[in-house]
Amino acid sequence: MTARVVSPARGPLVGDVRPPGDKSISHRALLLGAVAEGTTVARGLLDAADVRSTAACLRALGVDVRWTGDEAVVTGGDLRAPEDRLDCGNSGTTMRLLTGVLAGRPLEATLVGDASLMRRPMLRVADPLRRMGATVDLAPGDTAPVHIRGGALTGIDFEAPLASAQVKSAVLLAGLSARGTTRVREPSRSRDHTERLLRAMDVTLDEADGWLVLPGGQRPRARAIDVPADPSSAAFLLAAGLLVPGSRARARGVTVNPTRAGLVEVLGAMGAEVVREDEADDVEPTATLGVTPPAGGLVAAMLGGDLVVRAIDEVPVLAVLAAFARGTTAIRDAAELRHKESDRLAFVARGLRALGVDVTEHPDGLDVVGDPARVLRGGVTLETRGDHRLAMAFGVAALRADGPVTLDDGECVAVSYPGFWQDLATLQGG
Ligand code: S3P
């Protein structure tokens, strides 16, 4: 863990950056490639620690994954039992989706991860997979290690208690090899990347009365997959562009999938227009997103309900923006954030308070008191908890401080955005 000092912005952020490949879609490209018939070529892949964890686990399961730069060639086939425990690193998506893949295979595996991942809830995937016929053992507290013995599965009707794309995807991936039909319904629509990719890979997946309907006994067909840029990574650049006066920052090639568009919706409510250019449509819709600080300044907004699901990973940086919005921004219905790479409600609140912001913590959210003219307190050291999105959110906040801000760990951004500090410097002309 290496500390990083972030200096206040020297001048406006101007220019274009292509954020790295979408993390969710990169995981799925590798996992679906591994179970597909044929050879999948994924381009624009995110080369970062989390996706590397998925690739390493697949290799340990005997899958041929050849990865150079941002391109991976994956040859689908049977999986074999791993010799060791599968190390998912910091990646909840790897652990939960891979458990779904393994549920329908006649082999045993144990999935582990770093200290953060070993604290995260796993019953949410174990429960439906057990109902489908897999044997899934968890540690006391229903956390990892996840020990799975897969085999013959039967499709179920699964009414998910929470909107989670990881849980939904685990059940769909298991359902591919199940006998009978698997049906999944969630309380509100979480990101639909798995559904889009499955259909693009010729899997029959219907929708009826709010249920996803997946007939079992199907195998995806390999195809070329172009991974768009990650809106959750773009969010930090766009937020920085909104906070520093005179900026004109753009993020190219970003997926504008409506199930991920919460950030754009909240920014609109805060008085900041996000301009879309170069729109294109493939498996995912994409666009270049551009922002300039609104003339009248940002205004406070309410962030709650389904909107939270569409902006779940952007809440830390939205809380930073809220500190500069006129009025009090209320974030609610976001208790899930306590179960991410860190307790993001607690540690965003702690970090913002250290920077001089008045924040009230609620069980499911935050109240952030904003002031467009605010200058944050420099000279402080902030705790990132090794959480990539906290580090980047605090890095953006530091641009508006009265002196350098130290992050206890600047390297953890490598989990999802290894080039983040460089891209931020590039936009500042560095
Ligand atoms: C993800 C789903 C979300 C998100 C995570 C990635 C995915 O988690 O927070 O960063 O790739 O499916 P949940 O499914 O737990 O909400």
C-alpha cells in the first residue's frame, strides 16, 4: 500500500479521455467465453486486477485464456477441477458469477479472496444455487470461503429479494446447464449486461411479466465482443470536470446502457447537463459524454429508490459532488453500499468530514450539506480502506482543497482503473 498525495487543480480540465473497458462486461466476456462453443475474442477488455482475477480462476479451471493488452482470446470447453483454491482477489463479481458457472459442473472448488471480499455476503448466491441442486457451503456468517460441489441442476423460479446483477447473473449462468426453465425476477432492474451478451451469443432468453425466462440446456455461441468504456470509471473524470471551473472534459466510447445511467440522471437533477456525441449501438449502446460546470452551480438533489440501483457504484463520487451543490443532498435506499469493497456509507462520510464537509450518516444513506463556493480542507490524510472507488472519489475531491490531500493508498485504483491518476493528469495538461 503506497500513499498518494493529490494536489488541488492547477487549472481547468480540458480534453478527451477513453476510460478503460467496462469492468462488469469484461468479467462477463471472459466467463461466457469460457462456457461458449468456439473461440471468443474480447476487445477493449479492462486490464485491471479484478478482471485478471477472473482470468486466473478460469485458467485454474483449465480454460485457455490468451490475453495481450486489451484483447483476450478464450476457448470454451469443459472445466476441470482446480488443484488449489480459486483466488478471486478483491472481486465480488468474480466470486459470485463463477459460483453460478460452477454450480452446473460435476466438480468441486473452493473460492476465496482478499480480506475485503472474505467479509462480503455470499448467501445471496448460495441460496438460489442450492435450490437449483448445487451443494454450496459457506463460512459462519455466510461469507467466503465458498465451497461448491456442482452437478445436475433443475431450473427454479427465483424472485430475488434484492436488485443485484451479480446474483441475477449467477442464477442465469447456472440456468444455462439446468434441466427445465429458470425464471428470475428482481425488485428493480439491475444492470443487464449478462442478458445482452447471452442473447448476442444466440442464447434464447425471453421476458414475460417482469420475469426473465431462460430455457435450460443451452450453450452460448462464441463471437467477437467489443467491450465499451466503463461509465463507473468515466464518472470520476466527469465529476472532476464539473468541479473545476472552466473545464471541458469528455469521456469517449462509454456504455450508455439505461441500467447504468443513474449518474447522468442524478447530474441532470443537480443542474449539470451531460452532452452525448458519437452515439453508436452494438450489444451495448455507447457515446462520448461531455460536461462543463453549470453556470448557476450545482444544486442539491434527492437520490433514492430505483435510481440508486442504476448508480450504485457512483454514489461515493456523487456524495463528493453533493458537497459542492447548493442545499442538502439526501441519499437513501443505499444500504447495499455497506456491503461493497468497504462500507462505503461510513467511509465516504468519514472522509468528507475530514475534508470539512457536514455529513449525517443514516442506516441507508447520507445527508451531505453542500456549498458551491466551498474550499475543502487540505493537509489531511484520508483512509481509503483499499477501496478503489473511495480512492478515486477522494482524489476528485482533492482538486477543490486548499492544499494537498494524502490518500493512505493510491494504488488500489488498479482494481478497476490502473491509469486513473495519469488520465486525471492528462486532463489537467500534464
Ligand atoms: C456488478 C454489480 C453490482 C456492482 C458491482 C458490479 C456486476 O453489484 O456494484 O460493482 O458486474 O454485476 P451487485 O450485483 O452486488 O449490486
